Amino acid sequence: MNRRDLLASGAAALLATGARAATALDGLAALPKTPRLPVVFVGHGSPMNVITENPWRPQWEALGRTFGAEHPRPAAILCISAHWLTDGWWVTGMQRPPTIHDFGGFPQALFDQRYPAPGAPALARDLVAAARGRRLRPDERQWGYDHGTWSVLKPMFPRADIPVLQLSLDMARPPQEHLAAGRELRALRERGVLIVGSGNVVHNLRAVQRGGAPDQAYDWAASFDAWAAPLIERADGAALAGFQARGAEAQLAHPFPDHWLPLLHAVGAVAPGERVRQFNLGFQSGSLSMRSVVWG
């Protein structure tokens, strides 16, 4: 599927659908126009961050408290996680998506974690219908909320009472198409949908160092993170999508691009001139940048 074509037609069709009196779970057309919600990118790092003391989780919790105060409370959340990699584009379509523990070698306390947020199957059906037979498919039983989603949403929205959709990453598509997908999702922000990308600005598990201070990083990791910071600040999607031009440094920062692509979705959904705040400016285990961002 060409996700770019899909989302372009999908967003237009969804926003043109007539409104009806219903809840958020009855589909996008039921959601009223709202002030534009922010776009968020979260550097999620280790799943252990959700249950251990660390510098990162308190900032996610503080961000969650801004919704309903500084920002409108989301009617739904659309999360693009680095941990659902697919051929084609998929969207969770079940009423009660399971909590997926897509990792190994961690303590039982982490496997005991659950995030019972409701799904949004009608929203998923709207997206599928708008695809008009293209290669968008609903997943009604195979996936759910992986740790790229629940490990950050649980601190942000601990009540788990906001419907969540998770989108997969079509790994057959180049970075520029992931950026374009984000641009075509931008209009959802004005219908009460919070867009969250979850990955890492630097992510190399082969190079992790156990322990270490938040400011401890490999030279190549610090250099790549510093290169990305001003581009993120001005939402320069074209430059960020061309990250592989950094050569060997980019290859070290991202031996596989899964944790970079959610950032491109988020940047694509940013409108021109929006304010930006970067936080969690540090590293975990020397090779995971925890840099996180709110635009809007």
C-alpha cells in the first residue's frame, strides 16, 4: 500500500463525513471540531522506565497533566510505535486491544503491567473504508498495545480511559513517505485526536552500556542527537527524513530505522509556526537518546 495516497484520501473522506450525535467510539465523524491538539514525540527507551525510578517518567507524567489544563483533553489517541513493523499499513481494530509484552529477559513485574484503554474500532473502520480497497487493513486480533505505546501512555494517562488506536510502520516505505503520512494526519488534531510518536532519536541496542549517568553517551550518539535537535526545533521534516546522509554516524545511531520513523510521522503532523518544547534531554545506557518533544 502507498500510505501516502491512503492517508491523503482517508483524511479527506473522514473529515467530509457528516456529523452525528455519538461518542468518540462511534467514529471520527462524531467528534466535534476542537482547538488543535499538540503533537508529541516520546523517546521511550527501556520498558523498565515504566516501573523504576528514573529521570524520564516524571516528565511523561507532567506532560499528561497538561491535558485538560493547558491543552484540551484528547477524545482519542493515535500512537505510532517503533514496535509494530509490518508489510503494508495496519491499524488496531478491536474494542479491547491487549497489552503486549514484546520483550524478554525482564522481571515479572514488567510482564504484569496492563494498559486497559479501550480501542476505537469505529475510527479504524472509518480509515479502512476511506482507503477504498487499497492496502490498509484492520487488525482485530493479532496485535494490540505494544510497549512503545503502553509504557508511555500509562504514565501520561494512567486512568486508561481515552480510546487508543495504534498504527503500524510499513517498513517497505522510505523515510520520506513516513513524513508524508504524518502530514496527512495533521487534520486529525483538530478533531480531538492526540498524535503520539514513540521511538528514540538515537537507538542502538547493540551498543548499550548498563547503568551510567543520563549525560553519558558515545561520541557518535551525542553528535547525531545534537544534529537532530535544531531540525526538530524547526520541524524540518525534509532534513530529518534525509538522516541517512549522515553516513556512518546515522548507521550507528540507527542500525535499523524503526525508532526513527515515528519521529517523522510526528514532525509531519506539525503545522507551520507552532511552538515547540524539547524535554528529557539525555541518554539511557549511552546509546538511547531520550529526547522528547511537544509541538503546539
